[in-house]
Amino acid sequence: MLNTHAISQAKKDYTKEPETAYAKRMHWFKEAKYGMFIHFGLYSQLGGVWNKDTIKGYAEWIQAVADIAPQDYAMLIHTLNAYSCKIIILLHR
């Protein structure tokens, strides 16, 4: 059985990227003029706090750093408000 999750999670080593691939990627970036990447996930609603404790580090790592059980973290899906992300996008425009 092919583990597509592992493949999709593999990190690309850009230090070994051919010059032509780099030039193509940079051309797109320069032509786009502006880019915005919004990190928005279950961790976004926690604001760096778990069980009334402020968790240091990157918000994306709160589950690992605060040792949040997978079943507890998964329950956050019920309170995730995707509307907040839409507001961020509208404000950016």
C-alpha cells in the first residue's frame, strides 16, 4: 500500500534544485508582485493558550509542545470558525 500522506509531507531540498527550476520559480514570484500566506488551522483559535497556560513557541506546534492528546486536539474542529479566515482575506484586499 502506498503511503501518500508520507509522500505529500516530504520536504523538498531546495539546495539541490536545478538552476532552471529556481529561475522558473523566481520568475513567477517576481511577476506576482505580492503574496500572502495565511496560516489558519485548529491551532489558530487557541491563541497560544492551552488549559489556561500560555504555551511558548510557534502556534502551529502547540499540540506537540503542550502535549495535547490527539483526541482532545481533534475536538477543536467543532469550534473552528472558518468565517474568521474569510474576514482576514477580505480585509487584505
